[in-house]
Amino acid sequence: MPLSPPAPREHIHTRRVTCQGFRRTDGLWDIEGHITDVKTYPFENDFRGPIEPGDPIHDMWIRLTLDDRFEVRAVEAVTDKSPYAVCPAITPNFQRLIGLRIRSGWTQKVKELLGGVEGCTHLVELLGPVATTAFQTIFPVLARERARGGSVDGDSPSAPAARKRPPLLLDTCHAFRSDGEVTRKQWPEHYTGND
């Protein structure tokens, strides 16, 4: 169901966030995020001069290369357009993400490493949907491969440790809470409810 009809209004700003996930031929995964901010009116910018409607004030990209364990193996961050000349200078700091795993605590760790003056607000914000896109990209493919008898990270799906390991999605949201109906049906061995 879409939103209800709005009150009369004037369109002022559009932020677009696009994330895509790719499986590489070398077995790693590329997760890319792109963010733009566009105004519907012209305005002056001290760094760039006049900015016309539709010309992004922010145009930024990030690519995380991950392994099957969601560990960051490589990072590329690019600022194509920004309101200040100094903005692109911070992108090398995003290399600090190498070695981190996307899992519980990811957002907090990103803010510790890249929050405030250590990063770019917009690229840091983009890492949230990029992390979600990583789960949406990688988890279903690995789950299908496990179901077909393949192995991931060298673990045999029939090994006791693989059966006991909690699913990555467990307790990450309301639907995947350990005492909920989805967990009871999909991962009964990890269900903590009363029935």
C-alpha cells in the first residue's frame, strides 16, 4: 500500500541511495553504494560556483569487497561531487574498514573508526544500506549452496559445528528474533520460545 495522498507541496530535494551486490569470479563479493543529493532550484556554492537544478551537490560512491564471512578485504571510496574542495581528502580513511566483519556491532565500529572529523557523514551513512545489501546478496546464495551440499569457509554442512553455529540473521530484527515464529520454522535448533 503506498503512502496516502500528500498535502499540496513543492519538491525541494532528492536523495538517492542505490546499492548493488555482485559475486566476483574469484569468489569474493563486491557491494557498491552510490549516494546523490540534488536540489530542484539553482544556488551558489563557494567551491563550485553556480549549481543548477539536477546537478548533485553530493555524488559519492563506496565499494566493499567481502569474503564469505562478510569480512572486508578491500575498500574503495570516491567523492565525485561535494560542496567543499576538502571533501575528497578524507576518502583514504575508509581503508580502516579492512579486516572488519559486517555483523552485529558493525554500525558502532564504523562510527568509532570514521565518525566525526575522521570520515564523511554521507559515506558513513551509506555504509548502513551497503551492509544490508551485503546480507541480501551473500546470505541467500550461501544458504542455497549449503542446502545443495556445498561447503562454505571450508566447513562441511554436515559437521556438528556448522549445525550449531547460529545463523547470521538471528536476532538482527523483529522477524528474526530467537523466540519468534520465523526462527521456530527456519532454524528450530536456535529457537528459544516457550512452545
